[in-house]
Amino acid sequence: MNTYGGGQNHLVERCLQYSKYLGYLAMMLPAISISGWLLDVPLLAQVHPTLPAMVPNTAIALTLGALAVLLHREDSPIQKSSIVQSLIAITIFLVGFLTLCEYAFGWDLGIDQIFLSVTPTASQPFPGRPAPQTSFNFCLLGFALIAFHLKMFSINAGQASAILIGANALIAATGYIFKTTEFYGFPLYEPAVGMAIHTSASFILVAGALLLSRPREGMMTLLTSNTLSGAMTRKILISSLLIPLLVGSLTRLGVIAGWYSVDMQVSLFSVIIVGFILRATWSAAKQAERAEIDLAASEQKYRALTEDAYDSILMIDSDARIVMVNEQLLRKFGYTREEVVGQKIEFLIPERFRKTHVIKRNNYLKNARSQPMGINADFLGRKKDGTEFPVDITLSPITSSEGFRVSAIIRDITERKRQEDQHTFLSETTKILNETLDPQERIQRIANSIVPKIADVCIVATIEKNELVFGAAACRDASKLDLLKQVAPKAIQRRGLYGIQAAIESGKPILIENTEEIIQSDKSFDEDQLERIKTFGITSFVNLPMIVSGKIIGTISLAMTKDSGRSFSSSDLAFAEVISSRCATLIENARLYRTAQRAKLITDNLPAMIAYWDKDQKCQFANRAYIEWFGYDPEKLIGRPIWELLGPEIYRKNLPYILGALRGEVQRFERDLRPPAQSQIRHTSATYIPEIVDGKVLGFFVLVFDVTDLKNAQLTATSEKEKAQAAVKTREDVLGILSHDLRNPLTSISLIAQLLMMSKQIEITKLHDYASRIEKSVTQMKILINDLLDFAKIQAGTFSVDQYRENLSDIVLPIIEALKTQAEIKGQHLEINIDHGLPAISCDATRISQVFFNIIGNAIKFTPEGGSIRVIAADSPDGILVSISDTGPGIPTEHLPKVFDRFWQATDTKHLGSGLGLSIAKGIVEAHKTKIWAESELGKGTSFYFFIPLANEETKRKAKKSFPREAYNALDI
């Protein structure tokens, strides 16, 4: 397949267009002649009575020939038009051949009278028969059409036939111009037997159309060539076809006008033609001269371009011998031009690849084309000193006057290969990270990924128990690997300025670019070391410490050998450190994973639930027992917030301990839990241990032991003992309370009684005061006794409440009014915020009054002077939520869970009450099937919260009954 440039494509398209135009013109002249015969207009068929006419057989055959040319298409498959074209070609050939046979053998086959029935005369012995020249052209035309279409013959034969057709017709046309009958007539017969003038014109048009229909093949390639030769050929061809006809026609006008004779016409024609020939010759010479100048300039530019090119360029002949090289190639390979030119191309590649390269080179020369080499293959160049380097080659075949050549552009891709190898190493280390977690396997795979792309020898050593031990090794020469593994343990222990130990001591890489120079300058190398260097052919090396988080965990040693011809330089040091860092990370990660696996193995087999929660309270680790307890898949538990795992109620209970752990304090507590997959409540003992690094709490470990069985066993074994101890404790507590809290009112009564006995006369005002004090003391004793009775019922589980429909304001306001005076005495601000639109509640008014009385009374007791107490009630889905807050000293976090315990009081508030008030308040709230809790912050105060259930349609109503008035009077703050 020929390849054409933009100019050639344009010429081809124009040739195809002209072929159509000429084909249409070639059909017009026969059509005019047929019209003359049909309409009996001799002028249209004969032009002049003295000239030969275009007979119908000729007109039909020419029309068919032009039609066949128009039907012809390049590279068209066999189809209907092709079959028609073939039939036309055969028909035209038979017309010409049979007609010639009639002339040669005197036959009369009757084909002359098919379209015309005319009697022969003396002046026209063969009416309706084409002339011998015309018949000969038909034979050529039929053959040419067959050669063009069926390709049974060479295209050159078909084109030569077309040229003969045109030449024969051109001779006939010249005869008409110069009135030379022999050119268009047939001397053997009458002059009327000859090629008609419009027949010759039609043949010229058909021949031109046929030649132009195949511009890409045969002799036409020169005509359509976008070269100087092609341009000159087109000019000469057009001149040779048109100028003789034009000059002959113009000079004939002088003969017709009587200006000169026919002989003068011939002389004049010859002179003009010679002039045109001289001009064409002169023009061709000038073009050739310009072409030579341009070629010389082009060669000069080409040489300048190749000599100054960054890449190495050479050219070889068909025998693969080097015929041209540029200066860059000589500098790159280290040869002189005389040493290279004339050598085989294999001269520039390593000897071990030469046989293979000869095979590849011969295969390429069989089908030479422009193409890059080195795709999916490694090509190496070899310098004069034996050094090898990777190259990329681009080949281009050239056909010139000197014969077949192949140019090669050779680019040194050492840096590109280095970057590719580095990228490959990084990719492989990422793959190692994903595929294996075994430290030893990682070390060996790291060494294998380094050799041979990054280095020729690699030794990895790791620090184990403060000692550097051999880890892995890899070698470019596989036959020396076993030897390398034997000598490596000794090599890593070598001490000296450039040894591996020196890299550990300095914490920095040690680069040796030339081993021979170091051996000469460092006399500490012993015989064994020198022998090892010689055995492996080490030319340069680098020792690097492997560092993770500022800690050296081992070393990696890389070396280059004479086998590869490579060496390390300072430009390689940065990437060598990247290798060291990546290796250190891979090894340390594997170690950490191994440690984590061991820890997980231990924790999974401990009889405790163990987990780790970060500072955001999200799970980062949980052992098998923890996972099984809560029933979560491990992947769903990791990253899950602790409040989602525990649920809102347990999380609220555990929150003080969680916050304590996040403050850096160890937390220990017990909790009754019900596992999600079980119905039985389990008793657990929990410990929260904070993880503190550099003074910051990163999270906390959770250790939970299920002590249900232990508790049950203890309870079963010591049940009676505990009951006795509880009874004794309760008795002691009661006695303690009675002995302390009853002593005050009894003492007051005793003192008043003594005063009464000592006084003979008492003023009425003093008597009333003494009576009031006695009444107050008796009321305090009654309240204390009632509290003890209520507490006893709560403890025994017999405490109950009578719930009725009530209005909260009716319960709270009297209590606030009774306590207001006590608050004002201490300068406290008592604030109440109860919406009058709150719905009715269902409660025991007397008991709920006790709750308000106890909590508000405590707030007044423990809030310093000038403080404030705030009572708020609001509607909620769980009932009326009541909050009673103060600005007192607050309760420590560790004591907050104990505020509802019986007899419990803070250390600094001892003896301010019986210690049963909050415990009774809790019993009353829980008897209403709701809950009570407290929140506090040291230095900011304490808040108590509890719910009161809402009334419904079934809730009973009763007459209003407030908390006993005497209770208010007995309040002692």
C-alpha cells in the first residue's frame, strides 16, 4: 500500500475528478454522431463530405467504452457494475478484433450492417465498418479495460494500452491538422476508409479518462508524485499533448488563409515546437539546479540537527553496518568516529545480547517500518569502558539514492528507568504491606523487591534485644545468594569508618561511591572483607539505619557490582533514605501487629470483659468476652460510641465514672447489668483505667468482671451472718440517731422543766415561750420517730402511698410559704417557677409534701448565706419533672451515688440531720413508680430531679389535705 502526503492526495482527487469529466466528454461526441445518423444530418456524423464519418458501430463502441470507464471504481469488489464493465470490455474487444479479421481475410461477418443498411459504392466500399486504426484501438481498449478491472494482467500493461490508444488517435488528429491523409486514412483502401476526426478526439478522451481512473498505481504514480520529478513529468506530458495540437491548429489557419503553403506550415510548426522543447529543457535544468541547492542546504541542516541533537543518532545500511553517527553518540559511548563507522550495530550492545539482537534485527529488516523499540523490552547500550545503561530506540527506514538505510535515535533513559524502578519499589512495598503481616516474610520480600532494580546486593538486619542480627539478603547473581547469606552475619558486625555498625552509631547513611578508593584509604579492611568485596565484585555501596519514630530498629545495606556496571552516587541518597524509611515502617508495623495479636490472644482468653475507648468515647478494641456479652459483631463494635452500646439509662449511670477516667482518675464501681441476649441480671465489677501519654488522656481501658456467681456464693454462704450484721447495724444506727437526735429535744424539755421547778412565779410571756419550746421539741421527736417508722417500712418493702388527683401548686406553695422565713433568716433567695397550666397529678399529697420538705429543707441547711434555691416544675412525657437546685458547695463526684443512702451525710455536714430525709424521699418517689436522681458540681451547687405521675380519668379525687402544720414549725436549720 502506498502512502501519500497531503499534496499527493489532492492530485489523486483531481485525477479522479478529471477522469469523470473526460468520460462524460468522451460520450458526447459519439452521441452527436448517432444523432446525425438517426436524424439524417451528415454534418453531425461526418463533419465534412470529404472526410471519413464516425460509423454507428464506432459510436456505440466508444459510448460503451466511456461508460465502462465511468463505472470503474478503485478497489471496488466484484459487483453488478463490475460484471457490466467486464461484458463491455469483451464486447469492445470483439468488435475491434472481428473488424480487423474482416479487413485481413476479406470476410463479411455482417457486423457492419447491424445498425446501418447501406449498399457499398466505389467511394465507400465498406459502409458501416470502422477503420482499421479504429478497430485496432478497440482491441487495445477492450484489453485495457480488462487489465484495469480484473487485474489478470499487470496494471502497467493496461496503462501502456491506454497510452497506445491515445497515441494512435493523436496521430490521426495530426493528419487532419497537416492534411496528411496517410495519418488518419488507410492507404491500402480509399481515403474514405479512416479514423474520423471526432473518433480520434473521443479515443483521446477515453484514453485520458482510463489513465486518470487509477492514479495510485503503475506509471501514474510518477504523474501524481508530489516531487520535483512528478511536477516535471506533468508539465512535459501536458505540453506534449496540447502544444503540438494547438500549434498545429494555429499554423493551419495560415494555410487556410493563404498566407503560406503547407511546407511553410511544417517548417513553422517545427521551429515553434523546437522552441517549446528548448524552453522546457531550460526550465527543467533550472529546477534541477534549485533542487541540488536545496538538497545541499537540507543536508547541511540535517547534519547540524543531528550533530546538535540531545539524543544519539546513527544510520545503518542493509547489512546492519553503521554508516553515519552524530557527535552525541560518540560522546555517550566513548568511541571515535573511526572506531564506530563500518561496525555492525551489535557493536554497541552488551555481548550477551548480541545473538538475540541479530535475530530481532533480521526480522525487522524483512518488514521495516517506523516504530519505537524498547516497548515491553529492556535494551541496554554498552560504552567503550564496558559500562551498560538502559536505552530507548526509535527506528525509521529510509530509501535513498545510496540504497536502503535505517536511522536509529538512541536515548539514554537511565534516569527514567531509575524513577520507574523507584515507583515499582514503592508499589511493591505497598503490596507487601497488604499481603503479609509476618515480620520475617516482609523483610525477605523487601530485599527481593530491591534487587536487581534498585541495587545488585541487599542485606537487611534488625535489632533484637539490643543486638543487630541478620534478617534477609538478596543478590543479583542467584548463584552467590547462599554465600551472601553465610557472610552477611559477619558483615553486619564489622566495625570501621564505613561499616554497618557505623551507620547505627551515627544514625545517618554512609555512602561509598568508589569501593577501590576506600579500600586504599581505609587500612582496617581485613583479608576476609577484601575477599568478600572481590568475590561479589562490589563497586559502590550505601549503609542506612532504619529509623521509626526516632528509634533505630535495624539497618539496610545496598551495593552495586561489576555485573551491572552501575554505581551509587549522591543523587541516589535521597531515594535510598526513602527505601530505608519504607522498610523500617513495614518491619515495625509487622512487629506491632504481632504484638497486638499476642495481646489479643491473651485478652480473648481472660475471664473478663476488656475494651478500650478513646477520648471521643468510641470503641477501638474489645476482646471476645466483651463482644459475646453485648452480642455485636467485631466490625460493628469498633468505632461505636459507648452510649449506643450501653443504652441511655446505664450510660447516664456510668457517665460520672467515664468522665472521671477521662480526667485521668482510675474508677472502680459495681453495676447490675442485664446482657442483651439474656433475661437474668448479672452483677459486675468494673474498673476504668485511663491511658495517659505525655500528660494527656488518650482514652481509657475498661475491665469488667462478672461477679454474679461469686456474689451469689457469698450471699448464700453468709446470708444469716449478713442479716444479723444488718440487724445489729440498723440497731446501732437507730440507737445512734436516738441517742444524738433525741438528746437535743429531751435536753430542752429537761432544762425547761428544771426552770419551771426553780421558778416560784413565771411571767405569762415566759410561760408561753417555755410551752412553745417544749412543743417544738416534742414535734422534732415525733418527726424523727415518723422518719424512722417510714424508713423501716421502706426497708421492709411495706411502704405504700395513696394516690389521688391533685394540683401541684396546692402542694408546693404551702411548703414554700412555711420555709420562706427560714430562707430569709439566712438571706437566701427562694424562687419558685411552677406553671399554673400544668396538668393534674396522681400522688399521695402528704408523702410528696415530705419529698419537697426534705429536699428544700436540706437546700436551706447546706446553702451558704446569700445563696439561692430554685424550684421548677415542667410537663414532660414521663410526668411532671420537678427540679430543686441550690447554689451550695456541691457534692463530690465520688460521693454523689451515696446521697440517697440511709444515714449518709457528707463529712463536713455531719450532725445537721438524721440522714434519712433523702433516703425517705427516694422511697416515696419510687413508691409512685417514678425516679429521683441528683446532679452536682463542686463549688456550683446541687440539683435534685424527680418525676410525679400525671392523673388520668381513673385517678380518684379526695378532699385537700396539706402536710401537717406542726412539721413546718418544727423545722430546725
